[in-house]
Amino acid sequence: MAAKKPTSRRPARRKSARVKVPAATRAKAARPVSRFNPFRPRPQAKAAKPATVADVDALSRPPSASPIPQPTDRQRQPYDGDSAIRLYLREIGQVPLLTIEEENALAARIKQGDKAARELMIKANLRLVVKIAHDYDWLGLPLLDLINEGNIGLMKAVERFDPKKGGKLSTYGAWWIKQSIKRALANQGKTIRLPVHLVDKISKMRRVAMKLQEAFGREPTDEELAEEMGMTASRVSQLRTAAIRPASLDAPIGDGDDSHLFGEIIQDDNAENPYEQLEDKTVSSMLREMVKTLPPREATILTYRFGLDGGPERTLEEVGQKFGVTRERVRQIQNIALHKLRRMIERREAQTV
């Protein structure tokens, strides 16, 4: 007998009892669940409607609840050069440096008149200008002005840079940057213009002085600077004097009603003291009165010898020729007259006491 093939029967599906769900619950479950998807593009904002005349009029009318601040309420922030420099350094630090291949490629495009390549080459080398400008700081111009002048030199270097001649733009552009800064210092740094080569020597002296100060732990002397720079000590002293920035005598000192000119508070060491002038005049007039009490010959000899009449002082020989006596006799008469004057002064001082 042939065996019967087994038949596979599927289990009978049980009929589940249906549960009635409220309509509100079914509606809530049918809503799509909003999940955050970072890769899904955000919906674009709808274009704003053009403003009408009524909208412009409404905007032009100030609200009554918020009055417009008066100019006196607004305070202008003072200019801070250090903050401006930090902001500038932060901006130029975001530009990446260029490799030699990128410099050569940009230089070729600049030769063809590509302005975008020129701008990129300049921005990538602005840090070099800041580094060089720091070497010429405190020589008469603010650091920001030195950076601006150095940027002008960098622009000239970028336009003239030829990579076929060898070298990098930083090496070639350093000369143009220094030249532009030194000319600005010579023309604008001081009231008295300094030659360009003198500005360069002063900058070199400052660098050497800072180097020696770090080595010695003190400020170097003129002799030490002269030995390091290969010049005489007197030349170093001249450079120190030339590096001093002159001050204007008309510069105001102080604010408000208490302000004065700088020249009004500077003492002139060469000018005579008014009290000393008064004392000299008093003593001179007293001596003239005493000399008049002497015999005419003695009074005349003292007047000629010491210029009491306002004329020049004369020698013993000149006075002797005038009176027909020897110079030794003139000295004797002079000593006798001076002895009499001393006695008069002593008696007057005794009477005053």
C-alpha cells in the first residue's frame, strides 16, 4: 500500500474580540507624531508683504509709551586702541597661511590682473605687517598707524612680486613694509623730521638695548650699546637724543578752567631769577653810591676796571695808559679803593644789625 503523504494544516486563526475605541482616542492616534530630524531642511519663511503707505506712517509715528532718548542720554564709548588691535588680530588670524605653491599660483594670477588673487595674497600676509610694525612702536606713531603704513608697503610688494626670481613673498615684502613704515615715521612721527636712515638706526638700537637688558637684567650703558652696535658711545648718545619725542609748548595741560599751556609750567634754566636780578640791581646801585664818596682818581679807576658805568671791564695796562702810570701803580690804587669800600660795607651792616 502506498503511504499517505502528510498534510500540513495551518492552525485555525482565533477570532479576537473587537473592543470599541472612543472616537476622540482614534482621532488623537491618527495625528502624525512630530519628531526632530536634524537632516530635514527647515521650512523657508514666507516672503514678507510689501509695506503699504499706512504701515510706513505707523512706523514713522513714535509710540507714546517709549519716548525717544535725548542726545544727552546717549553716552559715546571712548576709543580704545588696544581693543581695536585685538579685534584686528582676531580677524586676520582667521585667514590661513599660504604655501609656496599657492603663492606662486596666486602671483601668476595677479600678473594677469586677477583682483581676487591679489586680495587673497594681501590678507594672507597681514600678520607679517603686524610683526614688523611692533619693531617700530614708540617712535612717534601709534601702532595702528604703523600697521596701516605697512599694509601699503605690502600692497606694493604683492604687485611687484615675481616668484621666478626666487624667494618667498615674506622675504621680498619685508623690505617694502619696512620702507613704508620708516618713511611714515620720518615724515609724520615728529615735529622735526628725521632722515630715513636715522630712523632705521634708532630702531636697531632699541632692539639691541632690549636684548642686552634681558641678558644683563638692567638697562645697558652707552658704552655697552656702542660695543654691540659697532659705533662710538657719543654716536649712541646722539641716537638716544634723536629718539626723544619733542613736546609742544602750546600743548594744553589739564581740563576746564584750570588748564594751562605746557610752556607756562616749564622752567627756563638759562633765565635769570627775578629775585637775583633785583638783588644785583640793589647791590650795583649801592656800590655806585659808595664809589662816589671815594677820591675822584680812585673812583675812576674802579669804574674803568669793573665796568661800573655800564661799559666793558678794562685791564690794568689800559687804565695805566689812560692815567699815565704803570700797571703796578694802578693795582695799588685799586687795592686801596677796595679796602675803603669794604670798611664802608662793614659799617653799614653793623648799623643795620
